[in-house]
Amino acid sequence: MSNVIVRKIAESEYCIWDKFVKESPQGTIFHSSTWIEAIKFAFGLKSLVYGYFIDNIIHGGYIATIENHRFIKYLTPPPLTPYSGLLIHEMSDATLSNKTSSNFKITKELLNNILINHENIILVNHYTLIDIRPFIWNGWDTNIKYTLITNFKDEKDIDSIIDSSAKYEIRKAKKNGINVNIEMNINKFCELYEKTYSRQKINPPVNLNQLTNLIKYLHDKEVCTMYCALDKNNNYHSCSLILWDNKRSYYFMGASDPNYRNSGASSLILFNAFKDLANDLNEIDLVGANKSSISKFKQDFATEIKPYYVITKYNSKIPKLTKTIKHLFNK
């Protein structure tokens, strides 16, 4: 009989975890030990990493952090982490029935582990985890989100992918004398980041010191680069941060000066990034399409939309009551 166990993965085992992340369809930079350590460095948060093992070989897992909110503990994704959720080792040469049975068994064991140890849970699964029936059948709540993906074979495909409105913005930026450079100007990015949220009159999700530390760590680990758009007078119009792993690149974050937000700089940055990335990785995740203004900009560069699922379960009374009140007022 096989020895099956779900247990916490120690830091000394991160090499095993990273190998699994690379092989799992759901595995991304945001599940890797590099990201785990970056979150620890930037926010002082230690991530929980659990693995589902069969005879000492990992077949599934998840990462998350513990967040305290109004005296209630939540198992939740780390800050600025678009995907955490479950990872599954998918059987390659098997029938649909066998694959589904294996995936459901792994999912069930991981969920049992989560429910034993945590009362209030928020998981954000990657868009490659399509079948969420085990969550639904066991009383979890689901909320659908969307991201936009760009797929291409090489640089030659880019022109046919980009929408005419984005091409107009690119031409406008070039006409205005804007150039795009690759430079890791973290101070300038943070300045534009602060201006972006200030214009919208909302607080940024993280402070500038945390953001600086996150970008520094990722840059030191050589998993990100920054594109900056400047005019002839060296005014910074926009900056964007691109991340990557072994499967795809990620348009992780962008920030613009409100005084130049109509210059076309953001479109020119994405166009240049596409050209640079096209010959290395054939998929770019534009990371989120859940606000109309952001979605419109990104969809001009995308080839398909992908749904992904936020899965929640609240067992404490206060989160349950809050959820009920929200449901009543949203009818």
C-alpha cells in the first residue's frame, strides 16, 4: 500500500517544491520559493507551503499566508500575489476518467488538510485549474475572475495580434518622441505608482518601502525586468514590471504619470516588451482583467480571455455574517 501524507514543506526542501512547481500546469513564479522569499523579504510574512506526497513523491500542494483582520485569522494569498491556490501533478498518459479521479483525490486531501488547520480560507487558483467541482460539492463558495493571455509563435505574430486602437497609441507615442528603455529605476517606478493611485483617490495595496523591497529582491534573483518610457526631455511617462518563469511571462504591474497618461507610452512599452519576449516564451499573462479601464487597455494586446476562480470558505461567525449581509444587499 502506498504511503500517502499531506505535510508542511520545510525551507530545506524548497528545491523539491520548485521542481514540482515547474512541472505542475498550475505552477507559476508566484508559487516558487523565489516568490516565497521575496514576500518574506518585502513584507516580513512567512508563507505556508504544504505538499501532498505519495511514497515521498510530491503530487500536489498549495501556498498561502496567515492574515489577521479584525481579530479574525484568514488563510489567504500573500500580498500582490495573483495566484496561489492548489497545484496538482497531472497524469500525462491516462484516460480522462483516471486523470479526473487522481485530481479529485489530490484536491480532496489538500482541502481536508486546509480545513483541519484553518477556519477562514481564501484561495485563488490559477486559470489552468479548470475543474472546481470538488470545491462546489463540499460547500465552498466560488467567485469567477478573469485574466487576459497573449499567445504567439514568434515576433512576426505580434503585428497581427495587436488591435488597431493600440497601434494608434503606439504610433502616437513614437510621434511624440517617446523612447522605451530597459532600466531598473525602482525609485521612479514607485513615484509613478504613488501618483497612479493618488489620481484615483485610493490607497495603494502596499506601501512604497514594501514595493521597493519586493522589486529589489526579484531583480536580484533575475526573474524580472522593468521597461520605462521617456520623452525627449527625460520626463518619465510610464514604467512597467515584467516577470517570468519557465512557462510564460507576466505583465505584473504598470504605473504612469497622470500628466502624460494619454501619451501612448503604456502601449509602446507593452509593444516593445512583446518584441523582446516573443522569441523566448510564447505566452504572456497580462495579469487581471477585472476592472473595465484596465481590461480595455490589456485586451487590445490579448488573444484570449481566461477565467480563474477565487474559492472561499468561512467557518467563523463574523465572516459568515459579513458574507450574508453582503449577499442581502447585493440582490
